[in-house]
Amino acid sequence: MPDLEKDSLLHKANGSAPWFDNLTILRRTILSVVEGLTIGTEPNRSAKEYSTIKYALSLIDTAYLLALLLLFQGLGWSKILAGRISEIAPGNLFIIPIYLLTAYIIYYFISFPLNLYHSFILERRFCLSHQQISDWAKDQLKAGVIFYLILLILFEAFYYILKYNPHLWWLIISLFWIFFSLILAKITPIIIIPLFFKYKKISDETLRRRIINLAQKVKVKILDVFEIDFSRKTLKANAAFVGWGRSRRVILADTLKDKYNYDEIEVILAHEFAHYKLKHLLKLILINSLATILAFYCIFKTSSYSLRLFGLSSLSDIAAFPIVIIYIVLFGILTQPLQNYLSRQMERNADKTALSVTGLKEAFISMMDKMSLQNLSDRNPHPAIKFFFFDHPPIDERINMAQETPL
């Protein structure tokens, strides 16, 4: 995808509480460090400022989550919560659902100020959204329910497999999580996206025919071309080639369809189809599958030390849930730079293939320029920022590549 907004679905003030005061100090500290890496002499200061804040908030989100998990586990609150639930729950069947729901609600409300600023206030501050607070709250509720149900399925399976397969649980759980992620990919365009956006077949028959012809040219089968009412919530542009098998389809945001010409949209979709033709999706599945297996194997081999550290005897105890999440978060931090690097290589190859298939070099360059302005993208980040945060090549790199590519 051409550097589209990663926080979209198609990718969460009261300053009186002590924890929020500490968070504010942390935010200012990280902002000052990151600002030194990102803000230079470029004319698009709004994009730089917006990007700087987004980088800082990403670091804060991760540090804050880890701090809360360590406190929740280290101070014994997780054990107390699990004990109270086991006293009132009618049988073991309800312990995991109640624990997860309670922990999730606590986390949501503790992190609400950060979530509100990140996903609502910041977007409106930079004129990237005109969504009303009531609509934002409805989306938060729907997203929260979906996230809880996914969390419940994954961890019900986790604790069930852990209980009955003490030696190979790490492999079985990994395979289940991988399978479940594939199911999610299939149902997302059919079930999840329509919960947040109005979904309809594209009305512009000329554009539809061009996209279908392009798909036939590169031998990609699609169900049809759809548009969603992105403009109701954001001014950013987005597009996607989503789904599996018969559910595979093209989705265009109206913010993209209405502001980009046919050539620009065609080269965007050529990029998406290139991912499919180059088997990037399969490669990403294999990479993520390997990462999942390694993460759970790491938990299997080292969790006994972590359990002793926090005074617990078994990973199958729901009170050890924060330990599992800490492992997953830390493993994600360690592997993210490598996954970003591999993703950037795939994106470069998809760009080159899109240019080769369409021959639309000028449209590619103008599309990148438009999108960087519309989405307030960081066109030329510091190498450290690129290393940690970018799973696409920066806009300027992609434009330079297009200019140097012979057609």
C-alpha cells in the first residue's frame, strides 16, 4: 500500500492524576529527543510536527503498556483479581472471560487520555479529521468489543492448549494463532469493515472497468471494486486489496477516488496487485508465522524464570496473563526493525512492478506528492526513525526510485 495511514482500519484530560503527570513528563522527554531527529529545514513543517508527535506517541504507548503490565503483575494485582473472580465465578468456564474483560476495561480507562489525544484530538488539531466525538466514541465501543472477542478466542485457546499439552503447547498455540489470523483476513472485508464504514460497489463505471482490466492484465482475480465513505471520519486517503479467495476485492476510500485521477488510482492498484503477483502476502505470512512460533518457544523456554520472579508457579494460572503479554510486546519490539526492513524491500519491488506494468511514471510521482500532503507523511525521516517506524520506504525515496527507473 502506498504509505497509507497505518492507524486506519485498513491498519487509540484530566491532568490531575499522578500517573498522568508522569506520562506528561515522559511525553515531553521523548518528544524533545525525537524532535531533534525529525524536524529540519523542510517546508512542510505541519507534516514534520505531526509525524514527530506520532512517533513519540508510539514510543509512549509501548512504554506505558509495559509499565502498567509490570505494575499489575509485580504488585500482585493480577493475582488478586484472579482470586476474586475464582471466588464469584460459577465454575472455571467463566474465569478467563471475566478476567480478560475486567483487565481490558481497567486498561482502557487508565489509558483513555492518551488514547483520546492520539486518535481524536491530534487528528482534529491537524485538520485530518472532522469526526464528531459521539461518532468517535461509537467506533471506540465497536472496536473494543471486536478486540475483546478476538482476545477471548485467542486466550481461551491458549489456556486450553497449555493445560492439555504441557510439552508442545508452544507449537500448537502458534499454529492456532496463525490459522486464526488467516480467518480474520478473510472475514475483515465482509464483516468488520462494514461495521465502521458504508460499503458499496463503485459507481464510476469507467474507473471500475480500468481497475478490472488492470487485474486481468496481471492475472489477479477480484470479486469487484468497492468504495467506502472514509470522508465521514477522516480526510486521509486510503486503498486496499483485501480478502481471500472469492472474497478478494478492491476497496477505495472516497477521499482517494474523488481527489486522484484515473492514472494515479491505476498505479496505486497496480502496486497492490504486484504484492499478490510477487507472493509478498505469502512471504509475510511465513515471516509472521516464524515470529509467532519463536515468540511462544521463547515463552516456553524462559517463562519458569519469569514466574519465579513474580511469585507464580504455573503459566496456566490466569494470574500470569500479564507475563504472557509482556513477552509478546518485548518480542514485537525486538523483531519490528527486521520486519520493517523486509517489508520495505517488498514495497520497493511492488513499486517497480507497478511502474513496469502501467508505465505511468508521472502519475506515480504526482500520486506520491498528493498523498504525502493529504496524509501529512514524513517524506524524508532520519535513518533511526526509518529503521524503527517505517514499513514502507519514505515518500522521497519512492519518488527518486521512480525518476531513476527506465521504462
